[in-house]
Amino acid sequence: MALPQPRPGIMDIKPYKPGGSQAPGAQEIFKLSSNESALGASPKALEAYRAAADSLFLYPDGAATKLREKIGEIHGLDPERIVCGAGSDELLQLLVRAYVGEGDNIIQSAHGFLVYALAAKSCGAEPRFAPEKNLAGDVDAMLKLVDERTRMVFIANPNNPTGAYIPDADIRRLRENLREDIILVIDAAYAEFMEEADYADGAALVDEHPNVVMTRTFSKIYGLAALRLGWAYCPFAIADVLNRIRGPFNVSMAAQEAGIAAVEDQDFVQENLAYNRAERDYLQQQLGGLGLDFVPSHGNFILVKFPEEPGHNADDVQSYLKANGVIVREMGAYGLPQYLRVSVGPKAGNRKFIELLEKKFSRD
């Protein structure tokens, strides 16, 4: 008897595994595994979310008009070219669904965000992984993988999980060497944390070219991860395509209202940025003092390398941290089994993390 069969590529997918949140037996738990906002959400966003409760019986605005207008106002972008989604994840997957098919391929860096490859496989396409240089994206390596079946190139900038970034000049060189029918997707989920003069979030490239898309999220510095809210800035033609295939009410009313309030509260964004900068510097200083290698980070997380010997390797350190209430992210799925990624969390969690590592690695 013939049974229903999924499309080619579906069964090759290993389901995405989010950062852990449980540490059985620990009295106090610090979740430093998912790059969430250490300061939570803006009080104004929380107030707007609670106020939306009175209207839960109503459908939301399917076009997220007011939210798109507010995003456009804050970032100086055309709201007609902004598409909102249930997290930037939904928009990334919609882009692949719309433009990539069976037998095609997408290109990403070797240690880029896992969702790109998962989306490609779900459409029967091949994900290609370009080698990185010092755990940073390599434009030349990506270009070498382009062929006649390439439909999309993904760049996470700055990159999760490495924390490295690619300067604007190199991103522009990548775009100039791609065919016009290949879409360059710049995933700028951590753009708000960037302060380097040679960095750009990709919005200008979207304005200049018909085949560049920038995606953003409210999950990180805005602290709205639970609401699943993101947006894409696109050329008109690509925005039109996304609006044709997205769900008619893909962003809830509560998410829209909280998102508007969050974008308006740029004072909170600056407070969160300053906190992250100070605590990230503290963590990197302490890790260096313990003799541990790490990738200098431009996000709200740090990728830390551990020795290979038993008791001090990444797996054993992760188990040790978890047993003591500190949850970090394993990196085997990203091809980095010697590394753990730790989010910049609340001060108590950051200090507990360092205190535990000092017990493991102190040379005194």
C-alpha cells in the first residue's frame, strides 16, 4: 500500500534545535543559550502588549500598516517595501519558497545560521557551505560556489553563531559579482549591536539593486522573542511576491502593537546597547584571563573555544555548567564541536558563568 510521501529533501532535514532552557536539579537557572535580551523588553512595549488584550477578538491588520510605517520612520525606509512576518525566520523561509526550487542551490558561509539550509532542503534545493576565514565569512569562497543553479546567497551580518561581521565594502563586492537573477539576502538580526564605521545593515544596497533583501528581527535588542516578529526590506517586486504567499494575518495584533512601542522607545535600545557593550567586554576580558580563545563578538553573545582534553572540552564544560544552573549553546550542529556559545545575559548570570569557569580553568 502506497503511503503519502514528503517532497524530496524533507527527510534530510534535522529539525532545528533551539537553545536549552532546563537544568534539572539546579536551584537557580541562568539561560544563556538563545541570545535573548538581557534587559527584557521595553516597558512601553510591555504596556502596549497588555493593552492589546482588550481586542483579542479582532483580527489584526493583515498588512501591519502602522508597524511598517513606524519602522520606516525610524530607519528612513519606504514602508511600502517593508514586509512583516512571524519572526525573520518566516520571511527567510518565504524567500526560499518563492524563489528556490528542486535542483537549485543556495549558498551560505560554513558556520552561518542553520535556518537557511533547512529552508533550502524543504524546497528540494541544495545548501552549499563556503569555507570561512578565521571564522568570518569569505566573499571569494562564496563566489566560487556560484553556478547556473544558484538562486540565493545568504549573509548573516554580523553572523550568528560566530559574532564576526563582513565590512560593507566586501558585501558590495559580493553583490557586484552575482548575476542579477540571484537574490542576496542580508540577515541583519544583530545590526543594532554594530558600532563599527565600516559596517552597513544592507538597506542602502536594497535601494540600489533589484536583487537584494535585508531582514531584521525584534527578538534580540528589542526583547520580543516570544511574540515572533520580524521584517524584511525589499525591492518592490520581491515585496509583492512575499505579500502574495505569506499568511493573511501572519503577525498578531499584540505583536504589532508591542513592536510599534518598541521601535518608538529608542532610549531603551540605547540602554540595552550600552549594557551589552559593557557586559560583553567584561566577559571577553575574563575569558582571555582564563586563557580561553574566543571570537571577538559584534553581537550579544560570544563564541568560546575549549581544549580537547577530557574534563575541559566543550561537551564536559557544557554539562558542568548546566549542572550548576548555567545553560549555554552547544555548537556541534554548526560544525564547531570544540566551541560553546554564551549569550550576554543578566549580570548575575554572566558572573556565575565566569565563576564556574574559574573553578575549571584557573591556573592559580
